[in-house]
Amino acid sequence: MTVDVRLFAALRAAAGVPRVTVEAGTVGEVRRALEQRYGEPFASRLARSTAIVDEQAVDDDAVLSDGAEVAFLPPFSGG
């Protein structure tokens, strides 16, 4: 299945793009595909990121439908 992946903050900076498409059936497969595509330091930032699918937080076992929108939100700090 093809899914649309949105990247934010440090992930966007590490990948150099705000959005990509990936062939994957689960969120975990999306993570692995992105880690392979972008390497470090992207992979370490992705490991600490929250996955959001169609506006719902999910874990890596979440099954994706064709055309789903997956977003990864790295931890934010602020004050």
C-alpha cells in the first residue's frame, strides 16, 4: 500500500523534505523504510517520534490502509 508521510520539525530538517510516499502495510514498516532511506541522524530522531495516522496516535503495529496519511512528530521542548 502507498501511504503519504508527513515529517515535522527535526525530522523534516534531517530528511530535507516535508512529505514523502512509502510502500508499507504497518507503521513499523514505514519507520523501517524511512530509516533505510534517510539513515542517521534521521533514524535516531524517528525512534523517539510519535506516529499519527489519520489524526490518531498509534503504535508501530497499526495496519495502514491505502492512501492513509502518516505523520511523525518528534518530541518538542520549550518553555
